[in-house]
Amino acid sequence: MNQEMMNILQFQQIKEEIARYAITTEGKTKIVALNPSVNKKKIIAWKTEVVEALSVIQKSRSVPIHGLEGMEQLFKQLNKGVALRADVLVKLAGFLDHCSKLKRFMQDKQYVAPVISSYVYSIEELPFLEEEIQRCIRHAQVDDYASKALLKIRKELAIEEERLKSKLQNVVQSKKFALYLQEAIVSQRNGKYVVPVKKEYKRKVDGSVVDMSASGSTLYIEPVEIANQQEKIEMLRYREETEMENILHYLTGLVEANQQILSVATETMVTYDVIFAKAKYSEIIGGNTVLLNESHRIHLKNAKHPLLGEQAIPLNVSLGDGTHALVITGPNTGGKTVTIKTVGLLTLMMQSGLLLPVDEGSEMSIFQNIFVDIGDGQSIEQNLSTFSSRIKSIIGILSETNDLSLVLIDELGSGTDPSEGMGLAIAILDELYEKGATIFATTHFNEMKEFANNREGFINGSMEFDLNTLKPTYRLLIGKGGDSQAFQIALKLGMHHEIIEKAHMLTYKKEASFDPNDDLALRQQKERQLANNRYTKREKKENLKKGDVTVFKMGDNVKIPSENEHGIIYKGPNDKGNYIVQVKGEKKEYNHKRLSLYIRAEELYPDDYDFNIIFSSVEDRKVDHLMNRKHVDGLKIVKEE
């Protein structure tokens, strides 16, 4: 499953939403990198983890997961001969404390979460290491009592520093030095105790110049009387640093000896972080478990797109058990694209072990591949480059699709001549279905409704439109194609019904009443009569052959095996059994033996379909329309023979 497909279906956005509930940086990274599985056992295991975690947080909101601050730095510094710093060891002690708390917490939840509570047993507690860190380190500093030697050194250091301060006070308070000092104070410069001496009295005070004021008028001198004392202190400080380093090396050695245990504990902490982040997100979206199958059955009850929140309109759809393709027709902005995106996104979430925003009893199938071709169906610019790129995408889908694929195609056949686009759409859907794919497709072509009605394995769907409010409801209606809402809207807005009836005749070449005063029973009778005229499957089979020779008629979609091409029957046969076939806009002659039936015209077009749309050029159709309105001298249409 490629990244582009997951981006189109907004699965990456879902993962980023889940990552917000993770505490550790490592957990966030792991969630963002999450990929769906095709292994049913693994998916069920992931789902079980989330279900149990959800049960835990519903009983106790505070799960003691450590943020792993400082742990990455700790592991990088180990085994390099360098002692860990005190602040890093303090963070390690905090992690060890959280490990103990998490272990006790999960052990208490065995009855609601038997699977994930068992993971905690991989965490091995290290009480001695934790106690030693707490004994030796306090307030991120090595404690006086970390060792007897350190305690002794620090006591000596304190005594010597008091002696030094006493001697310095004697110096600054002495009448001997009173005239030479800028101020009667003691300060520290470069780690040494000094007195401020006026520049002009430099030679009057024995000692070493340690520093000078910015103006140069004051010299900071270490009097010779305290130099020896300061050397003692420096020696003690060196011994103190050495002893602290020994203590830190000792603690580092303990950490390195338990590195594997700490590594496993860290990984376990990240695992819990990921599981509980999934559970928290599932709770936010109202997630439920779904039944899993590998038989292409999809049954969604009140499913919602998780990124739409309260604005999401529940989706109810069922495919499977002989029906594996849904063709959704209807106007723009009605919710067709959101519908197929919802199916694709929920499939990705399900195969990642997440709970879904659906009602209980919903069921989904596991697919090895999800193929998506969703362009900008709302765009005004349906130019050649857009059409070409989409055709390339569909060619790729056709080449890779198999019976374990879910295919989502939006506005199939758009961006080109409507008649050719419709033919392409039907041929593409038929080929995808023959390959065994489960298909969700949206389209503007009304002819697709007839195709889906008559083609075995297909079912129609449409987006509901409220004629009272003149707004889409965004609800999917299964079993019927989208009605022509343009006529109903025009009637609703006050256009005279006779104008609309004329428009219907021009569009569909058949009468329809839009008079609101018509008797409802009469109109229903007309609808039943139209329904009875549909071509039945039994009749289609009986008319496929006449004698031993397959008989084609205008509109039949045929395959030309020798050229690996498809075409549409224009006329024939002649006395030699030859037919005129339109292939890629050109009319060519083929013997019936070189042709094989692909799709009957009855499956593609309604009974009153105007084939001039396919076989006549745009210019000829314009001329024909003009000639039907009035006589024009010199105007004629040349028919191809």
C-alpha cells in the first residue's frame, strides 16, 4: 500500500491525530510510521490490544507511562568510557520509578486486560540501581554521603574555606592595608579569593595580581598571607572532583550492567504508549470493533468519517455475497467523494488495528491492495493534462488489480467527450469487476445507472437530495441511481412544467409529466410501464447468438483480439458478414469472425439512446440540430458508408 494512496485517503492525518495522544517521542514516531497489515491474525491482535486499553482507561484515566526524557541521551553515552552526568542519572531514577508503578498498575488490570497486562512482565525491576542513584544523587548533585571519602573531603574543605575567609577578613580589616584598598571587601576572581587594591598602591601589597577592573584603577590581588591556604583548598577541590567522578563511574557501571534490561523496559514503555494512544483516540471518535473477513464483504452501519467529527453524516452500505461493485451517481457537492473516501479510510484504519466510528455489527474485509483514483471532480478545468494523468493512473490500477483489491474511483470517465468518457467508464468498471476487485465508483453519467442495474454483481447508489430545502443531505441511498435533480429543482423554483417536460424529451427522448396536478396513480403506472420495458437478463442471453454466428447490432461493444482493441458496432453485417466498427473515433470494416462480443448495447444504453452522440461528429450533430429547426441552403450532412 503506497504512501500517496494513504495521503489521498487522509490516513496520514489520522496517524498524526493519534500521535497527539502519545507521551513519548518514540511513541509518536512509531504511530506516524504505522502501516496497515494484511495478516488477519496480526490485525486481530492489534485490535485486541486497543479494546483492552480502552477498558483500562475507562476505569482509570491516569496510566503511569514515562515520557522517556533523558533515556535516549543515556543510551548514547553508555559503553564509551565516560561517566553519566548526575542529571541524567536522576532522570533514570524517575524512569525506574515509573516502571515499578506501571508494573503494579497493569498487574491490577489483569481481569479487564489479560493480554496487554501480560506485557508488563517483560519489565524487570531494578530496585538496587534505583536505590543507589537516590542514595548518591540529590538535587542533581553528588550527595555528601555518596561515599565516606567524599564526606571527609567536603568536611575538610569546609574547614579550610572558613579559615581562609577568616584570614581574608583580617586582611581587609587591618589598619596596615586600609589606605591601599579600594573597598574593605573580599571577592572571588578566577576561582581565587582576592582584595581590591588601588592601582597606585600595587607594590604596597604583597601578592599575585589575579584580575583588573574595566577602568584599570583597581587591581584584584591575592595576598601572600592566604596563598598557601588557597592552595590547600584547590587540592581538596581536586580530590573532591576525583571522588565524585569515581562515584559517577560506579553508578554508570551499574547502569551498563543492566543495559539490556533497561532497553527492554524502554521498548515496553513505548509499546504501552502506542497502545494507549490508539485507545484514547478510539474513545474520542466513538470507536467500535468490526467483524473481519477475507471474503470481500463490507457492511457498514452508521459509519462516520473520523475527521469530520459531529458534521459527519452516517454512512450505511453493504457489499458482498454476489454484489461487489457500487456505482454512485448524483450531482457535485452531494457527498459522493466523501463516501468512497470514508470506505477507504476505514479500511486502512481497520487493517491497522484501530477501532472504527461505526455501530456494532459492522463488518469489513481485509484487502491486500487499495487503489485510489480521486481527482478534482469539482474543478472547472477538466483539461487534457488532467484527463491524461487520470487515464495513466487507471491503466496502472488495471494492471495491478486482483481479487484481493479494493478500488475507489471518483468521477470515472470525466474530463473528456461525455459519450467517450461514458464508454470508457463502463469498460473500465467491467474489466475491474472481471479481475475480481471490490469497486466503489462515482460518476455523473446517467447511462451508468442502466449499466449498474443490468450488470450482474453491480448495484446503484445515489446521494439523497432534499427538494424541500434544495440542499443535499449527504446520505447514501443504496439500490437506486441518482435522479435528475435539475428538472425537479427548476420545477420547485417556479419554472413552468411544460418547459421542463420539453427539456426531458430533448434529453431522454421520452415523455414525462412534471405537472404537479397529475394524478399520482397515473404517474406511478407510467413508471411501472417504463420499468417493465427493461431488457431482462434471460432475454439478453437468448439474443446473444443467432444460429452458429454471433449477431451484432449497433452499439454493441466488441473486442478485436488481433489488434487487442475494443470498438463499437456502427452497422452491418453485409452479405460477406462484415461489420463497420468505430475504433478510437475511426470507422473500420471487420469480418464477424474477427470480432467477439464484450458488452451488449442493452447493457450500456437505454432503449431510446441517440447513437448519433457516438457515431456523428460534433459538427454533424450541430448541422443536424440546425436542419431540424429550419431549412438552410447548401447545408448537408455526408454519411459515412
